[in-house]
Amino acid sequence: MEGREAVVESPDHSFEPFIVHYAETFIVPAAVGAYTIRPFGESVGTTCGTLKAFVRTSDIKNGYHLPGA
């Protein structure tokens, strides 16, 4: 997370909003569905940045990474 702080929210209230701060890492499970991230607190009116990553399970078998996969 880049910026002072942001809030992660569910449009259908499937989870409680949570606040993330500068340089924190957070995980939103795919099962959550839709969510929004917006500036919060001191960051309102500014731009915040996030990095989205995925975990591919198709290359994992029995808890181990398959070489060459």
C-alpha cells in the first residue's frame, strides 16, 4: 500500500471494512468477491497505490511447486 492509509470495503457488507497503512500488506481472499479500496483519513483527497497479486494453484500439487510448471 502506498499512501498514508486506505480503507478496504465490501459493497454488499460481506466483511467489515478494514484500514491499511503505508507499506502494509493485506490479503483479500477470492471468495470475498467484490471489494473497493479508497483513500481514508489523512489520505482523503490524494491518490493511493496498491499492487495486486495472484496465487496460481494449477502449478501446485500436494503442497509442492512442480519444477518446470
